[in-house]
Amino acid sequence: MNAIKILIVDDERYSRQELAHLLSQFQSIKVIGETDSGEAAVVKALQLQPDVVFLDVEMPRMNGMEAAKALLELKKPPLIVFATAYPEFAAEAFRYEAVDYLLKPYDEEQLHQTVQRLTKLVNVSFKEEEIPLKKSRLSVEIDGDIHYLDPNDILYIYRDDKVSRIVGKNGEYEVKMALKELESRLSSHSFFRIHKGYLVNLQYVRRLTPWFNGAYQLELEGVKEKLSVSRNYVKPLRTRLEL
């Protein structure tokens, strides 16, 4: 059985050490990293590709809820387990598809149940990943006809009111699919969300320019207009792009 890769995020060092120690007692678990902030959690998740992130809620700057939202928008989002001293955030936590909500000080029996739940969920994921991906094209329906688009020819996709617009080398296509569905279908290709309404093909990125309030503007090959990169996506984007 593959070990479940865990990233621990907590601004208190002793809390991270305690949780890492408790998790080390499970053979199915491997703690692959720790960090002390929400911003660093997103960057570490991109670098380490954990299966699960154990996430504190109350942290300076980007708190746990904000970090969970950013993590769920990654190309390969990890499972989320909140581990905190604050019971009042439990209801909100499950809006972010949390697998569990652990309270400090940790109850070992509850942690055992959490690990059992994670083992079932992650093993299903492992089995799905073992199925080889076939080379395929993105199918879109336009005026009743089915068009098959090569993902490598797509420059970017954006949401425009109730439709999504696919901007490609050979033209622009209007489809009714949600951006999240398109992102999921293109998950095996080099697409990255730079804004809640924009998905870009990283193959065509040419320049990233500071704009204002921590946001950036992105230039793509073959595209005249500059695209806005939201502040929360800048660090993960640079991590994906840079050596």
C-alpha cells in the first residue's frame, strides 16, 4: 500500500511537532513537510504534492479557511483536515470539503478514525491514478456539432457571464461548460488558474509584470491583451513557472 503523504500547517512549532509525532505511529502515513503559514502551505503543496494537508485555522495573514480555498483550486487539490483549538469554525470548515475537524489537544482515538477515513479515500485515488491516461482531445459542442480541440492549441479560457470562452490558436469558441469542469477535463495538461475567471496554458506564458496591490499582469504568446493574475495565485504561479 502506498503511504499517504501529509503536509502539516500550523504557526505553532510545538503543535506541528506533536501532530507529526502522533501521525508517525501510523504505518500508512508519511509526513513529508511542515510549514507555519497559509501562504507557505499553497507553495509547499505545489512543490511536494501531498495527499492530505492538516491545516490550523487561526494563523496570521492568510488563515486556514483562506488557505483551504486556495488549495482546493490547485490542479491536484489535496484532502483537507482542519486541526485547531477553535471549535466554532467547524461548520464553516466543511464548506471547504474538509474530511475532518480535529480539536487540540488531540484525541488519539479521533485521530485514529481520521486516519482510517483518509486511508479509504486516498486508496481510491491511488487506484484511479493507476489507470493510464489516453491521449485525448477536449470535446465541445457548438451549434449542435461536436468539435475536438487539441489542448496544446488552447491559449487560455475565461468565464464571460453564463458561458466560457476558449481562446485558441485557430479561433475562439463559446461553450456552456463551467470553468471548473473545463479545468478538471484539462487537469493532465499544463493549465493553471490565475484568477477565479481565468485558466491559462502555461506553455504560452511570456512575461509576468507587477501591477498593484500584489496582483500581476500576464502576457501570453499570440495574445495582445494582458491577463490579470490575482494576488493569491501569484506565488503558486511563479512556483510552477520557475526553475
